[in-house]
Amino acid sequence: MSVVGLTERVSAEIGAFANASMVRYLDYNDNYLRTGGGHTSDLIATLWALAELRGASGSDFLVGLQAGYETFAALADAVPLRDRGWDYPLFIGIAAAVGGAALLGLNVEQTANAIAMAVTPAVPLGVTRAGQLSNWKGLASPFSAMTGLLAVRLAARGITGPPRAIEGVRGLWSLVTGEFSVDALGRPVDGLSAAERSAYKLSVAEFNAQGAVREFIKLHDEGLKPDDIESIRIGTYFIAWSEIGGGQDDHAQKWDPRNRETADHSLPYMCAVALVDGHVQAASYLPERFGDPSLRPLIDKIEVVEDPDITAHWTRRPAHDITIRLVSGEIQHIRVDFPRGHPGNPATQAELVDKFKAQVEPVAGVRASDDLLAVLADLDALRTLAPMFDALRVLNPAS
């Protein structure tokens, strides 16, 4: 199958892993905001692979994508996976299996076997996202998606998985999640599908930081300087405090990030660089930027705390409550209820197109970016995805 930026073809599993890693690694893709949530778009590369292998149409691909998104959302709504110490790619593997089965038109028995083979060997640990993070942070979900792809391909050839992988003795319920129901699978919530309930990032930053980062970019544009500030206090919901605010006994790592993965999961770092630079982009995570000692005095002025009132409503209204005390004695208070890109404050199509172009044009040029965008705009009408893969293969600096 095709890999973005390469003319060479590779095996389906390796190609899916490589492509999913590119989707995931910048931490700039969509987010389904639940305690069992995560980045649903991680499974897209799996469905690319299957669509290319099968010669599927654009509408076939979208059917599989819809099935995958709805499966992930139903699981994320039903299971507070993170609270149990496990990592969200568990649900990506299952969603990839369901979406792949829908794309290939597998029957019920084959689909069940695909799910069983996706989940049985792939229950990922939550340690991936705690403390000093590693490269694996951006690869864990692509690995699970790759496992889901392999499971679908095996099931399509008649290979069976454990028949009671979910509810059986030593199955998922008994060892990992506890009993849950997915009776709401496929049902809209507040009139929105799973894809429509997903949130989109407009800064290259962990999703729970989006609202605060945007406010510090505004403060930069208004002329606020680090030397004007005596202290910054950010109150937020438990997941944000725990994941990016030092709440997993990892304050030292978050306030002094030593690698890219920890920097993009450090709320104090992201807010500091937003205020100083006026943006948070991919270059914000280069070693010379996150290691810049001139940022440390500002980072040290930032305190992140859990606000129980915000936590009580965070899945419906994710919020940040920011208090800035200036050396002049003035106090500024900023409340952010819905970050831009959240369904409660949705991004516009123009903003998403701008995001697309900002990522593609510096690498591939304006023409290749426009060509790919034109293909994607008519994705549902494509008889095969060959035009999309042709465009993706030329996305490299040499083109």
C-alpha cells in the first residue's frame, strides 16, 4: 500500500502504522472528549490501507470511517478507561476492526472475530501518557490501529478469535474495563453524530490546553510581557490537570520538559511559549525551543490546579479559569468555557482549510496542497481512492 510522501509501496500493516503515526505524531488531530476518549482519527490510516487493498470507493471508505467513529464514541461514552489506568488506543483497535469490517462488508461472525483478535493481544498501559513521555506516546495508537487492521484481514480469511473476548473468563470485562453496554452505539447525542461531536485543534497542542493556549496568544497580541507578570493561576478540570498540569506526580517533568512529547503535554510550557511567541506550532517543540532557559522563569510563575466546579461539568463544558496577577498589582481574570474547535465553539470550514494548508504547503508546495484538497473535497464521489493516494505519495520536499 501507499505511504504518505513515498513512491515505494509497503505491506498493508506497516503502511497503516507509518501513515497513522504521521496523523498522530504532532498531536494536532481531532479529539473525542471523554474519560474514555482520545483521538478517533488515529484509525483513518487503517481504513486507507483496506480501501487501497480492496479498490474501495470513497463512499465505501466513509461508511467504514463512520462505523469506526461511532464504535469509538460508544466505548468512550460507556467506559472511563483512563480512570482504570489503561490507554485509549484499546478502543482505537476495536474501532479499526469494526470500521474495517464495515468497509470490507464482513458478516457478523467475521466482524466478531475481528474484534476479538483486535482486543485480545492489545490492551495498552496508561503509563504511556504519564511523567516524562517517550516517542511511544505518538505511536501507541497507530500500533493498536495496525493490530485492528491485521485482525480484519485475518477474519476476512476465516481466522477465528476467542469467542468471548469481551465477557468471558479472563476477558476484557473481568480484567480491564468492568461490565459496560454499548446500547447507544450509533445514536446521535444532541442531534450530533460521533464525528460531529469530535473537537478539532487549531494550535499544535494537547487538546485540553487549547482554550488556555488561545488566550495566551491573545495576551501576546495585546502586548503582555513575561516581566509584567507576577503569577498565573490556571484552574481547570481534573483530566486537564492530571494529563498536562502535573497531576500524575509529574510536576517536575511538566515544568521542565526535556523532550517533545513531554513539552506538548505540559500546560505551563504551552502557555508560556504562546505568550512569548504568539503561537504554538510544530516548531514550538524543537529542542532549542522547549529547552530554552529564558522560558523557565515564566513557566515557574504558572500554577495549575483542579477546579472541582469545572470538573463536575467538564465533558459538557470544558473550561479554564485563569487569574493573572501583574507586578503592578492589577489582576486579570479570564474564563474560557469552550475552546475553539469544540462542538460548543466549532471551527469554521475556512479555519480547517487554513490548518490543512499550513501543514501541507511548507512541505509539498501550494500546487500539491491544492491538488490534494480538491481530491478530498470530492472524496465521497471517487470510484476508487487512487487519486487521493496519488496525491499523498508526492507530498514530500523534493516534489
